Amino acid sequence: MVRVLRDANLRGANLGGARMSGCILNDAHLEEAVLTRADLIEASLANCKLHHATLTQADLRRSVLTGTDFSAADLTGADLSMATIRAN
């Protein structure tokens, strides 16, 4: 089951521990969101805004992060193995 949340406004949302594997979150606004220990394996977060977001210990393996803005985000302990990371 693929969940699509394109261009969603999730600013400040507490998504800690959320299971969002395979979700499509392209262009979503996740500024100041808490994604601690979130499962984002193979999720697409292309062009997302993650300013000041907390992604500590988040699982981002094989995710698509093209054009994603991580400015001032906390990625301590996050797993970015095999993720696609490119600036636009």
C-alpha cells in the first residue's frame, strides 16, 4: 500500500516512530517536524522542506531525497544508506 501525501503541510507535526515506508511525500512542508525513529525506508521526500526538523535515528535507507532542504535539521544517527541525495 503506497501512501501519497504530496505537498502536504506537516509543519511541526510529531511523527516520531511513524511507519511511512514507501510513502510519497514530495514537496511536503515538514519544517520543525519530529521524525525521531521514523521508518522512511524507500520513501520519496523529493523537494521537501525539513528546516529545523528532528530526524534522529530515522531510517531513510533507499529513500529519494533529491532537492530536499535539510538546513538546520538534526540527522544524528539517521540511516541514509543507499539514499538518493542530490541538490536541484
